[in-house]
Amino acid sequence: MALDWLNYHHLHYFWVTAREGSLTRAAKRLRLSPSTVSSQIKSLEDSLEVELFERRGRRLVLTPTGRMVADYADEIFGLGRELSDAVRHRTGGDRPVRLRVGAVSILHKLVVYRLVAPALALRDVDVHLVCIEDRAEALVAELALHHLDLVLTDTPVGLAREVQAETRVLGSSGLSVFGTPALAERFADGFPGSLDGAPMLFPTAGSTVRAQLEDWIERTGIAPDVVAEFSDSALMKAFGHAGTGLFVLPSLVSADVVDTYGVRCLGALDGLAERYYAHTMERRIQNPAIAAIVRAAEAQLDH
């Protein structure tokens, strides 16, 4: 290969085209002619001695090598944005600091909000937040590619040895049982023994809360009637709000859940807690928004 030095202008034109999926749209975004963008991408292909795109009708589709180059470009330009944000923060610039957060879908949305909100409350930093949900393994993979700055999970996700990431325990919250006023009136007396045979909504198998609930059932002999299982906390809450069954949520957001959704809290389940973990890549420049999240979590969560 004759490549001595990568032309980042050419790489940027390729990256924008890959994201837009069209030379015309990329040219419009770059304020260049399609022929100019095409010739710059051709120069990059010549220097790398590979084909990055193939045409399928009117569409440009990345080749396998093109996908690999696009992943590297995501990382390169993502780090460039991060550097720019960090420098602007240190020099008093007015451009927002970008914070890309991934959260596992089983985490309750109000918990994610509680954990992330301190970053948006910084007085001296304007934060632009991007939040996505997915499986823990998928989010950590995106973290390793620098597509995310922070991943929030309820488990200490195993990290590959080559991934230079840091996992921090933010803290934990007890777990409480909630239900509509009608269900709460039926099952509040004698709680938690009253849950024996009560209709309940559980997280799907594999979640840490589900494992704790099963251990609690075995330990106490109290066996609810599990009428539905959910991998998404918002969906479980929607069914709970409709009166399908009682449901378990972190005590941390108890007041918010009661006020917002018109349900009642029957009580906390002794010995059960949801733990929260923050995963970040090692950085030479610390993101002030992430620092704010860690500080606030350490103050409001149980340890």
C-alpha cells in the first residue's frame, strides 16, 4: 500500500457520504458539487487501494471494507468533536458540550433521568444530550468505538480485555411494589405476605431484578401470580398503570411514580435493591457532564 499519510479531508467527504447514503445529499451538506465529492472519495480509494462503495441502482452501499473505514471515521470524527467540546469548555466557548449516553432498556426511564439530569443542570456548561437504549453488550460495543461517552447499566457488564474502559459503581436503590389504587386497596393489608397469589408484572428472565425477585420468592415462600413479563420498563409501567398487575420499581423514584402515574406504593421489599453502573472509556480530557453525573449519583444513591 502506497499510503504515507491519510488525507482527512477525503476521509471526511467519504464519512459524510456514508452517513447520508447519497452523493447528492452529501454534496448538499458539504456545499460542494456531487462531482467534487465523488472525485475526493475516488482519491481516498486510490490512496487506500480499496473500493469503499458499490452502486445498487441509485443507491451507494458500503463495501465490507467501506463499513470498516466508516467505523474508524466515526471514531476519528467523534473524538474530534469531543476534543473541540472540551477545549471550548476550558476556554469559555459557547458551543455545547456533547454528551452521548446509552442506557439499558430495563432501567426505568425516571431513574435514567435522575442519573443524567445533573449534567443538564451545570451552570457553567451548556450540555447537548443524546440518549439511546439497547442491550448492555451492544451499548458497550458502541462505547468502545467512541460512539457513546457513557453507558448506564444494572449489571457489571464484562468488558473485553482490549477495551480500555472503566466501570464505576454509582450506587443502588431499594425496590418497591406499586399498583393502581384498586389493586393497592386489595393487596396492601398484610404486605408483603399479601402478594402471595397477587397478579404481578415481572422483568424478563436474565435481568438482575428478576433474579432477586425469584430469590425473594424462594426465601419467603410468597409466590405472586406472574401474569406478564417485560424487557422494557416503560412497557411494564404502561401495563401496570392500566391495572394489569402490581409491578416493582426502584424506591428512588417512588414519589415521582406516584405523582405522575396515579398509582400507589404498597411498600418496599426488604433486602432487594437495583444497582447502577457507569461505563466510560479512558479519556485524557474528562467530560465535565460525566463528572457531574458521578458526583450526583454518589450523593443520592445508597452505597
